[in-house]
Amino acid sequence: MFKILRILDRLFKPSVAYAHCDIPCGIYDPHEAQMAAHTVLRMTNMLNELELASEEVEDRKKFVHQVSRLQKVKEEHAELIKHQVRIIWGDYIKPEHLEKHKDIHDLVFNIMKQASKIRQNVDLKAAEELLTMVQKFAEIFWETKGRETKKVKSGYPTEGEIVLPI
Amino acid sequence: MLLKFPFSRFEIHDRSMEPFLHDGNRVLTLNWVLPKTGDVVVFKKGAIYMVKRIVKLVGNKVWVRGDNRLSSKKVSCNKNDIVGKVVFKY
């Protein structure tokens, strides 16, 4: 039975059923998604700045090693963005929020697509666009809680901003 | 109930059903059943599917919770939202 199901899975991918952790109960915050977006941007910058010192084997090894590390962190944080945004969208967002913010589903869809695109390329413009989308998501989230927001300097090496409630 | 396909397959993401289900497990649901308290079910919530255990049934309302009590709260859904009962893990 196991083998049959696994073969079937290869032909027709199973749907995802989420058994997510929702601690702390009812406490949602898009801050981690924003931090992850800054991390993705930072990794993209670092990948673009990386230079091969020479064609010597040792230098090539160091270069490949560093690219691997930066890419791994970029991929992990792109997935973290998707995870955090999905949790808030799937668990917190209610019909009354959708009435006021009709573009939430499109925004979440675009964030998912953009985060996947980021994983596939070293694309600074795409990383900046992803950060902008996540910031917009954060603004909408806080608005649903009746909180105004402001953009403040993050203090991160990306020199970008973070959306915070005021 | 009979309009549903009898079986469905799902891949589990996240951890609130540990130790019964772990992230990455796959499950087969039997959809032609009437769910009861104690059953692990997959249900539709908005645009996504979720998997939890039934803790209480009151009329059409179903209360569900993850097995990982440290990381799950009780939530509710309608009986009609239930896709099926988890009968096999693989």
C-alpha cells in the first residue's frame, strides 16, 4: 500500500495540510517576515559583491564555499517569509479584513511567487521588490488591528526600513 | 457525503500534530465517514487545508486541536468543511 501511494504521489502531488504551530495563541506579528526580507536582500548584495580572488584552487574553493553559505541563508529566509506570511494570512486574516483590503490575496500570492523567484536567482531588484511587498503586508496587518504604522530605519546593513506600529 | 471522492492524500506541514504526525508525513484520508470525537481530520479553512484532532462535536460545529498541546489552541470549523478522516500515514 505504501509503495502504491508513493507512486501515486509522484504522478499526482498530494495537497498540503497544515498542522502549524500557533504559539503564542492569537499573537501574530509580521516583524519576522520583514527581518527575513532584509536578510534575503543582504544575502543578495553579498552574493553580488563576492569576487574570485584568483584562479588558484584554494581561492576557488573559498569562493564556492562562501557562495554556498550565502545562498543557503538566502533560500532559508525566503522560505521563512513565505511561512510567516502564510500563517498570518491563513490564521489571522478574517472576512471583515478582506472587505476592507481586497488586495490581500493578490499580495500574498505575489509574495509567495516573488520569494520563490528570489531563491532561483541572484536578483537585487527582485529582492528589493520582495521587501516592499512584505512591508505593504505589514502595513495592512497593523491596519486591521487599528494601528497606524511608520517606516523607520532598520539599522541593518541593508540600510532599508522596517514597518512598525505606532 | 457520497459526492466526495472516497480518498484523498495530503502532505503534512508544521508541527502542531506531533507526535502523531510530523512535518513531511503523508496521510491518506477516508472521506466517506461521519467524523467523531478523537478522529484526526483534514478540513478546509479558507483557501488552505488543515489537519487537527476533533475534541468536541456540537451540532454542525466541530472543535479541533493539535496534539502538540504546547503549541496549539482549540479552533472550530463546520462539519461541511471536513474533507476526511486520516486513516493511514505513510
